[in-house]
Amino acid sequence: MPQKTQRDSERTRARILASALALFAKKGYVHTTFTDIAARLEMTKGAVYWHFESKQALLMALIDEMLEKFRRQIAELLPEGEASFEGLSFPVVADMMVRNAEQIIGDPKGTAFFLLIHEQIQWAEASMESVREDLMRNRRFGPWAAFRTAVENDVRAGRVKEGTDPVQVASVCIAMWDGLVHTRIVRLLQCDLVDTLRKSYEAVWQSIASDGNLTVG
């Protein structure tokens, strides 16, 4: 594919993703069609299908786009020259997640994606089974995996107490993050999001760390 044609294709793909996100967030994933997405861009439905074979493929592309952004942010916090995630620790990931929460509430696109994932998709429905399976089977590296990997590294380095369960810690940390970010977005949080999230992660660390010393951010 010629370079100019490839750039044009990439721009069109990005426009389709942006249109899909806006419509998914407004109308809901179930009620949005390829016709809606194409009409918003003044394109044909066939042009949308040329880039994405299904609505689920569109959703997975949106998820991958956000996860890739997260991976880049995590990589920037690693020690210089660190090529893998072996350098992750709980404090590093906790700090990243606090920053990430702050970015989401200040970015309309980030807020729209958060609400799409948490409010507009019925994950328990049979129609979402293939998406759930793809996410779990491929073990995409996102916030949950980052926390799990960090605690696994901390266990090997002796930075946490014996018997600490990385899966349990990761699950608790993500549940805390999801709940606090959501209540902030819908304007039900009556305290500062960043400060509350930072103190929550500090409390988790104090409960598992060998020395219990951590200041996030």
C-alpha cells in the first residue's frame, strides 16, 4: 500500500473509532449501528465495514487503543533502559493509576470511554461472550495486569509480606480505582479524587509491604 494511501487509511480508521466512541457513549453499544457511525462521518456503511468487520471488532480496537496508551504511560515510569515490566513495583503502578484517574476526569474522550465500558455495555450478556473470552485469553496488559505484575515482582524481591496474593491485591486496587473514578465522574464524590485514591493505595501498601512505607505521587 503506497505511503499516502496508508496514511489516509489510518486517518479514516481513527475517525471511525472516534465516531464509534462518541455514539457508543451517547446511544449505548447495543443501540448503535454501523449505519449510525457511517452517517455521522458522511461515509457509506461499506466503508466502515472495510476497516472493521463487526461492531465487536470496533469495540476491541477502542479497548486496545486505550490499553496501548496505558502501556506507553507505564513504560515512561520504568527505569531508563528497562525493556520489560520486570521493573514494575506497587508504588510505580499506584502512582500511574492516580495520574491516570486525574487524566481521565480532565479528558472528554477518556471520560466517554470509561462510561462506555462501565455503563453502556452489558458484559454479562451472551452477545458479549466472545469479547470477554478475547480479553481474558489474550491477557491484554492493562491496569489489572500491571498491578498483578508489580506485586509479583515485589514478592520475588521480598518487598511484601509472605503469603501476599498478587491477584487479590490487583483486584482490590482496580475495584477501588473504578469506584472512585466513577463516583467522581457522576459528581457523587464529596472529596478530592486524587488525594483519596492516593491515600487508598497507601493503605493497601501498608497492609502488604515489609516496611509499609509508601507515598503515592
